[in-house]
Amino acid sequence: MSRPTTIKDIARILKISVSTVSRALRDAYDVNEETRNRVLAAAAEINYKPNYNATALAKRSTHNIGVILPFITNYYFSTVITGIQEVAYSKGFNIILHVTNDSPERELSIVDNLSLSSFDGLLVSTCSQSDSCEHFARVIREDIPVVFFDRVPNQIRTSKVMQDDFNGAFEAVEHLVSNGYRRVAHIAGPRGLLFTEKRYEGYLAALTKHNLPVVEDYTIYSGFSQESGQADTIQLMDLPEPPDAIFAVNDRKAIGAMLTLKARGIRIGKEVGVIGFTDDPMASIISPSLSTIAEPAFEIGRKSCELLLGHIRKKSFIPEEKILPGKLIVRESTNKG
Amino acid sequence: MSRPTTIKDIARILKISVSTVSRALRDAYDVNEETRNRVLAAAAEINYKPNYNATALAKRSTHNIGVILPFITNYYFSTVITGIQEVAYSKGFNIILHVTNDSPERELSIVDNLSLSSFDGLLVSTCSQSDSCEHFARVIREDIPVVFFDRVPNQIRTSKVMQDDFNGAFEAVEHLVSNGYRRVAHIAGPRGLLFTEKRYEGYLAALTKHNLPVVEDYTIYSGFSQESGQADTIQLMDLPEPPDAIFAVNDRKAIGAMLTLKARGIRIGKEVGVIGFTDDPMASIISPSLSTIAEPAFEIGRKSCELLLGHIRKKSFIPEEKILPGKLIVRESTNKG
DNA sequence: CTGAAAGCGCTAACAT
DNA sequence: ATGTTAGCGCTTTCAG
């Protein structure tokens, strides 16, 4: 087990100073082309690998970005991470993963225990019940850039990357209406999250545009899970005048809805239309297959990371918002037959 | 933007030396109880957070563990990571994520560019086509602990954590047989991966135990994707004497199999039984629902990380192997009716 | 039990 | 264009 090689080794071998080596290893700036080549050659020769801790200590900049999100065990988030990882990797950044399990306490504890010296920036998607964003505000105040994606808080002024929730929802509902459904219900996410509000607004706007009545009982706010979808749908179908279509805030809830519809012997599509949001692979596996709004998850990851890297590089942190379009995917669950 | 506080600040405030502060902050060893309390109080007071880069540089030990795996966008891997993250988090370790996209070149490039100074240990699941493990052997030779999980190479002597692939496969096939299926095919993963071999062996063993003939054409090695499952099944059902049951190496392939069976109008369960491996949530969503062997993904993550942390702590690296049991989940796809 | 001092590997003025 | 030197924040001998 040989001690890793350092720039000192290179300096000694080449009989030059460490600062020259250091300079040669980074940009060409102010160093003789030939010296530089010799350094590079020697480095390769002895299999030199920079010690990032030393660099970080000296430059006050690690090459890490922290990612904080509720879960990674679903299609959307794992795809976002893959996108993040893709650009981080290409720029030589590591990503440090923190999963909150959607627990506000855990989120708080993670953020408070973050050593600000161990990452250059933060990418976050909040818990569904984050009542406060004070902890993130603190991080920002320390001048470390934070960009939010998907689940972004509305009380805080930072960079945000989202899908076009309003228009996605609008399109989904309009699709339902143009396929002949009239009593469209919405099983929403938890209140307080920007995107559940946006999707709700898109739903309302589509209803209004097509002169459909807005029935208060037709909107139910609850969790994001399949079980919530089932529960909400039971509630909906027990109404004196049940809806003939359901727009779910995401595919998991839509699938939950389909499950209870099936259990009650209601024919999906023919009797009750269902549309989701995400385009989880499950949507094409379930039968009947589920119409949905495909989210640009991978792109959200890429864009968030690019934005963050930009903030880190320029050391300026002027908030920017990016909204990426979704895409309507028509399948069987919205086919009246 | 105030510079983060350091142990120097604490030392200055308390008018003691930095070394005392340093000692007090770690273990009680050799420091007066009272001094220690004063240090802790002061640290909390000024909101001191250790600079891990400095620690890492001084101690030659970061608090990071690297995780290298093919994908994160599926149920199994994302659940494993959640398990890893769970124990890493509780021990104050960060996890640095690297995804290879199942590309051996990328895997190689990641490993070769790893700065050994930036993590204390490695958790890896290899690419399906990793022909060589030389790059991992190099890491191990540098005395940094590596533990493999799930996709473990068989040519290399290190710690490994796996599900019980042999017995899982055995149980799956035995379940098929005891439900009356006789011509059981196996759509396997790529050759060369330990677990695809183990599952194949389990399949063989069950056949042998029940005196069923081993038909060579009934085993097809290919990829892990749903598409591979579809293609393999086409090939199988085009045989002069097609199988009446399919044991798939994982649920994604099983789902692919079900899709082509459905497309051909073959009744799943009644005519051809299908069983998978993993217990992806999709297995209970698809209809008919898919019987499968549930893998202890979360536990695999936990155990791998615990093992690795053990190696890191004791600085000894005596390879250990852990095998975790799976569980048969009976659903509709293996019901002959 | 505590302090002084050296050093981890690298960067960044400041000289030359 | 290159070398000298002083840190970055923390740990760790070695003295006392």
C-alpha cells in the first residue's frame, strides 16, 4: 500500500517548484508550454490523483453538490437524479445524496447538520409538509447557492426548476372534456406545495374555459400515494352525483383510483375516465393503460444542475425560474369507447 | 456572509489552545470534564460545524462512501440506496453517488478517476457486461475497502452481499411445478454475473428434484429489460413444443413475457404460468398480478453499508459474504385456475 | 490534563 | 515563467 502521489512528488521528480506544478495542472495561464507538458506527463506516469480535500481546504470549494429530496424510490425522482448526475459527472462534480423520507424533522436535521464546507451548492425538493423554509433560507444567507426543483417552496426567493404544472393540468382536463367527460374531479396533492396549487389552477382554468361547473366536492387534497388515490376515489364515488372522470395529481394516485374503480366493477374509460401526471412506466403497464402528462424528469435534473453549477461558478446568485413543458400521452383510460 | 466558525474561534473565546478544543470535541479521552463541557457549550453557542475537508486532510479519512451502480431508476436499486443511505446517515457518513448506466467504459472511467482521498470505502454493483474487475482490484490493493452487492463479480475476493438467489429461484420453480406446470422455461440475465448463474442453478435444481427434463432451448440468456423479456418469450413460444411456464430472472422481464403472452392471446396462469424475481411494485399492479420472489432490497442496502463501515472502522478488510433470504409471493400469474 | 508546533496536499499572493 | 512562503482547519506528536 503506497501512499498516494502528490504534487510534491511531481515537483521533486521534475526538479521544479510545487507552485509550477500546481499551475501546470490547472490552466495554461502563465506556464511554459513545455514545462506544462512535462508536468502532465509526469503526473500520468506516477498516476497522480488530486486530493480534493486539500483543494477544497485551500480554495474553499469542494467539488460536491448536495441533493436533498423526499424519496428516490419512484420513477420521477430517480430519473431526476440520473439527470443531475449526468451533468454533475461531466463537470467533475460529485453528488452527495440526502433522502428525507418526506419527514420535515429529518429534512431540518439534515440541513442543520450540513457542514457548509463540504459542498458548493444544494439541489432540493422539499417535503410535502414543509411548513417552514427557514432552514433553507439560512443556507442561502450563508451565500451558498440553492436551487429547488419540482417541490419548490413559494415563500422563498431562489432559483427554481419545474415542469409546466399549470398547462399540463390544463391539457389533461381539456383532453378529458374533449373526449366527452363532463363531471371532472381532481384528486390533488397536499396543500401548500406550489405544484399542487398550479395543477389545481390548471384544472379550474380548463373547466372554466369549457363552461363546466366547478363542484367543490370534486376536489380532494391528500397525499401522493396510491393509497390516497384509492381513498379519495372511494369518497368521490360515494357522492350523490359521482364524477365521470378523474384527473389525478400524479400517476400513483391515478393508479389507486383505477384500483378502486375496478374493485367496484366500474369500467375505466367507458364509464369513468382517468388521467394522471408523470408518465411513470407503470402507466403503460396497468390495464387499461393510463393516459397521463409526461413530465420531463431527466431534463429537470439536468437543468437544475446546470443552473446550480452556473451559480457556483459565477458566485452570483440571482434567482432564476425555469419551467419545462410536459406532454400529453393518450392511452386507454380516457377512451370512452 | 460571515465566515464559518472554526475551532480557533472556540479556543480564542475560551482562552485555551486549539488542541484542547480539538480533543474535547471528539472523545473524552484525556480532557477535563469541565473544560470539555465549556468547549461543547461554546461550540453550540457559536454554531460551530466541523470542516470535513480539514479533518479529512489531517486524518486521511473523509466521511464519504462512494456508491457505484448501473442504474437508480428502478425499484430494486433505488430501494437499496435508501437502505444504504439510512445507515450511512445514522453514522454521519455521506454517500457519493455514481451511476454507470450499465456501461463498462463509464464504470472504468469513474473508478479510474476516483480520487482515493475523497472517500473511505466503496459500495458497488457492477455492470452486466463487466468483463474485467481489474479496476476494482486496484482500488482494493490501495487498501480501500470495497463491498459488492447484488451484481457481484465472482473473480474477485471481497465482501459481498446478495439475496439468496439459488434458493429463491428454486422456490419459484418448485412453486410452478407444484401448481401443475411441467415445461418450465427460464429467461435469464446476461451470462457472467454471479446471480444470474445462481438463479439458473436454482432453476435446474428444482427441475431435477421433480424429475422434470432439462430442455436446453428453454433457457435463454439475455438482458434485464422488459424488451428482452418480450423478445425471449417470442422465441420461446415459437418453439415446436413451447413451455407452459416461464421463470424470469426479474420482474421487468416477467412483465415483458406477460406482454407478449397477452399479445398472442395466451391466457396467463391458465395456459402459461409466469413468475418473476424482485417484487417490484409493478408486479401487483399488472393484471393478472405477477407472482414473484421478493428481494430484501432495503436490507441489502443496510447490510452492505454496515459491512463497509465495519471494514472502514477496523481498517481490516477480511472479506465476508452475506446472503439474505427472499420470499415467495403468490399472485395470479401462477394460478392454473 | 493542556499547550506548542509541525504537517496533511494544495493554492495564492508576492517576489524574482 | 517560476520559486518562496504563508496559510486553509484540523489532528497529533511531543513536552510540560
